[in-house]
Amino acid sequence: MVLTRSQAAKQKAHQSPEAHRPSKHAATADAQPGGGTAQPSQPLADKLLNVHSGMGSKASKLSRLRTGPCSHPITSLPGSPAVSPGPGTREFTIAAVQQQAQQAELGQALAAVAAAQAGAGATEGEQQPAAEASSVEKRQPEGEEAAAGGLQAAAIGEQATASDPAAPVGMPAEHPAAPQQQAQPPAPQPRPEKLLKRLPDKAVPCDKLPDGPEPVVVDVEYVASQDLQPVADSAAAVAAVVPALEAAEWVEAVKAINLLRQLVVHHPEACAPQLNTLMPLLLKSVRSLRSSVCKTAIMAVADVYTTYGDLLLPHTDVGGQLKPTTSLLAQMLLKCSSNDKKFVIEEAQRAMQVMVDSLSAGEALRLLLPYADLHKNPKVRGKAGGAVAAAVGRMQPRDVLAFGHPRLLKVAGKLVTDNTPDARDSAKKVIGLLKAAFADPAVEAQLAVEVPAPAAPAEGEEAPKQPTKWEAYCQASLSVSAALAVLKASSE
């Protein structure tokens, strides 16, 4: 009798005298909290060494993966062990599945052809007359034989598919199927070059020419004031000049401005009642973008201020800096400091000088000081500073004191540190004029400047220099930086 390993171990344990002795470990293991005894554990030798018992459901899933249809064999999966297909195992790939579908379609097509042939034979046999029954009987077996041949071919195809799925229908199993070639992607086609439009070899006549009359060349003559001639009928000329200044054609506007200059120079009494109407129209011409109209209007402004003087004060700065489009003074300063054509700038500077000389010095300073002190454009501040210097130069020391010597000194102290050369140069001129006016005994006495006593020098140091009245006046009227700049400019 042949014993297994476990049976031999059990028999040896029963025969040993130590088998009846209780073990500490056994007593501890058999003790239960409820007072019962636990079931004896199965020896390791009695356990079946079965791989599938430990894997559980994983083994069944693995077996289904190996035998069930899938797109890729298990051997192609990464990390899986190499498994060689057995005799009953079928390999499933994309090419094999496609080939099986082709074989099934081919078998169905052969069966359909055989059935069609059999049906055609039966139909012909029914349509023949009874006299040809013998021939029908001969044809019917032929149709039956064709149908049998089709069914036999279909059966052969199914057997070939069952025996070798990779082999096509009608081909023996010993001939392996030709490998299926993968479809190559189409080669990229070069993009066609974008050709430019070909120029014509010959000149093509073009009929698309601009319509309208040809432009007329106009020569504008700028007549000086001394060359202007009087008019025959001043009343009719004054009535005609107002609508003529509003003309849209710039040539007519230039003629109207020259007519206004003739009336202002030779017939001022006829134009004086119409100044409220004529000055806004003249300002509109000054703002014109046509350089010929602008220059002629600026020449008319100089003639008007030369003739009427202070009568034009209400029309000089209408709106001030807040409304520069309605202020003739603001427009003249902008024209003097603009980047317009050179002959327009030169004419504007001459007219500006005429305006300042025609108005009283005090009134001119009242209009010019806000532009020199507060305007945002540095070029305008420079031109206004030059006009202020010209107005101060026409004033006597007492007139300067009456207008406000400290006010003029503060504006000059601000302009002397301006970033525009014109403003600095004009400020230096004004400072020199103010210092000369301060030297007048009447002005000095009126200002009543007190010179502070110098501080006592420390031991071993020289006594500080006592400031002059001009220096003390500048230090008392201006800030420290402005006072230093004014004293430096006045000492040059």
C-alpha cells in the first residue's frame, strides 16, 4: 500500500508517545472567549496546491481573455508572459477578423449565385410547353446539379474557414494568406504658387479721369499798408464787405479782406460802427488753414490795431485762455509760436508787435501776463514774455510802480527759470527794466524796503556782507530759489 506524504505524517504522529501531550500553543489557540473550542486547522500538507484556487475570479477572467474574441492577442500585451497558441486556440487580430469577414462574404456570394442559377433553371422548365417535357426533365437535373455544386462550394468554404481562419475561401490550407499591405498616407501636394497679376505689354488707355473744371492758378498779391488805395463809395463797400468775408471761395475771401484793409486805412469812420461784426469774421480768417487767407487776415489785424488802438480792447481777448478759438490775442500768440509756414510766422510776429504798441502799456500787460505766467504751451509763454518785455519797456518807473512792481517781479522770476530760451531772454529784459525802475528814488521810497542788519560774526570769522536794498527787496518778495535766479540775472 502506497501512502501519501500527509498520510505518512499522520501515522507517524499517532505512533509517537508525545502526541498525547498537550501543547502550550495548541491550548492557547483552542481557547475561545465564549468557552468553546476552535476547529483544528488543516495541515499545510493536506492543502491542494492549485493555482486557480488562489487566483479566484482572476483565473476565470484570464481564461476568457485567452479564448474569447479580442482585437489583439494576449501575447501582444506589454508585460504579459509569452503564450504560444495551442491546436484549439484561435488567434484574433485585425487582419484575421477582416479576412474572416471577406471569406464569409465570398461564401455568401457563391451561394447566392448557385441559388440564382437553380431558380433560373426552374423558371425556364415551367414556361416550356408540355411537348418539350423531355427537355425540361433534362434541364431540371442540370439546375439541381448547379445548385448542389453551389452548396458544395459553400460547404467547402466553411470547412476551410473552420480549419484555417487565416486562409481565404477556395484556397487550400497549405497556401498561407498573403500579408495585407497597409494603406500609405497620400503624399503632400505642393501648394500652388500665388502668381502676381501680369502687367500688360502695351499701354492700356484709361478713361477714368477726374471730372470738373481744371484748377485755376491764382497769384495772390500781398499789398502793403502804404500801398492801399481808397474806395469811391465807402458806405456801399462796408455793406458789401460783410457777406464777402463769409464767402466759401478763398479767392473771394482774400479780395474781401483787402477791401476791409482799404476801408480801415482810408475810411476808418465808416468801419467803426461795424467792428462788432467785422472782428469775429476777421478772426475766422486768421484761423483759416489756407496760408494766403491767413497771412492777408494777419495783415488786416495789424492795420485795424494801428487805426483803432484801445477801441479794440473788448475784442482782443474774448474768452481768454479758456476759449482760445474766440480770442484774437490767443490766436496771434499761437500763430507766432506755431510750426506754420515761415512767411505766416513772420507776419504774425510783426502784427503782434503792432498790437502791443497800439494798446496802452498797462492794458497790454493786463492781457499778456496770464499767458506768460500760466499758459501750458512753453512757446506761447516765450512769445508772451517778449510782448511783456516790450510793454514794460514803454512804461515809466512810476507807471511800473502803479501797475504793480512786485507782481511783475514774480512773473519775471518764474520766466527766468523757464525751459524756453525766448522766455528766459524776455525775463532777463524785464528784470533789468524792473531793477532800473527800482533805482528811482520815488519808487524806492514808495516800496519802503528795510535792509536787515547783518548777524554778528563769530570769533575768527569775517563779518558777513550787508545786502543791498535790491537784494533785500528780491529776498522779501520772492522765494529763495527765485530770488537767487533774479539776482543772478540782474548781475549779468
